[in-house]
Amino acid sequence: MIGGGVTEEYISRKDLEPSQFEESFQSEQTYLPDEREIMPSCDDCGVVFESVPDLARHMNRWCPENNDLKRKRGNEDEDIPSKKPRVNEIDIEDGEDTAFIKLAELAREANEDVWKEKLDKYIDGNMSEDHARRKANRKLKDEDIDQFLSRYSSLVQYLLQLQNGKIHDKVMNKITELVNDDMDYEKAIKVAIRKYKPQLEIYLDEVIDNETNNSYESEDSDDDEEGVGEEDVDDES
């Protein structure tokens, strides 16, 4: 007895009477389920089959419940918007046209002061404003196209210089990553460039240093010229 509990005497199976032994054996016997219960059956319609392959064929081809379920799932899948495929390069619709139009606008802005002078001149000559505008546009057409081609030429040169650049490559990869995450490309450009702002500031600092050094060199050169001039005056005297 442990802890004051009730003591139960252990009785071995050898000590049991035949009737008690039979009762004990029956209570411990494990009964097998009905053969029908262990045969494979369709979870959707409940039909029982002799083998698993038969069940598989039924589910794939014949089960009406399963077919209805497949159609239902198919309809549900159609309702779910497909995930946007990830891209490695950004493809902007009408991007080339937009870029060239922007270059043309910049070219016109560069010649805006000259264009206004011509417009005022023609209006002062008793020409209607509409006629004056058309004439000013015709007169500046050559200057506008020169500005356009010059800016496009510079852009192409920059692109060629940047295409194998390490920082530029990182910026473009970051932009692509952000666009793939559903950020619009204009915002993605700003975010990506700001990420590499410290590396880009180095180039601005270099230009400022060069300008400062050139300024000092120019001052030194002017001082040298003044010194030479003074020496010449002394020699003459």
C-alpha cells in the first residue's frame, strides 16, 4: 500500500477459474472491424472500392462530387487575381515617345528667351498674336532641332558610360526590385537613387574640389603675371 490507499491484491491469470479466464480474455481481445470498413472509399461520394488504384481512377475520372469540386475550385481560382510576374527589366509603355517629347520640351525651353523676343517683335509690327507665334516657331525651328539633337546626343553618351557602371547597375536593380513589389516606377527611381545618395555625393564633392583648386591656380597665375609686370617696370626705370 502506498500513501494510505486501498490495497488491491494482484491476481495472475494462472489463478483464475476457467470461467473467469474466458471473461478476462474476451475483455482484452481486439476485435477487427468489418471488412467493409477497411476497404478504400471515396471521401466525396462514399462509394467503396476493392483497391486503392480503383479509388484513384474513380476520383480522377468518374466521381461526380469530385468533378463538381474541381469545377468549383477552378472558378475560385479564376476569381483570385493572378500574381504579377516578376520581371528582370522595367518595360514602360510608350517610354521612348515620352523621353523624346521631354527632350523636345527642354530644347524649346532653352530657346524660350529668343522665341519671346521674336514674338514681341512681330506683334509690335502689327502682326496678330497667332500669326506671330507661328512665324517665331518657324524662325526658331533650326535652333530648336539643334538643341534637341544636342541633348539626345548627351543622353546617349551618358547611357553608354553608365551601362557597365557599378553604382548605376545597383540603382537599376533596386528600381526593378521595387517595381516588382508594386511600386510605381517614378517613385521607385527616387527611392533607389536616394539609397545610393552617399556614393553619388562623392562625385559632387570631387567637382567642388576641382573648381576650388582651379580657382586657386587661377589666382596664383594672376599673381605671377602681376609680379612679372612689376619687374618689367622696375627694369625700365
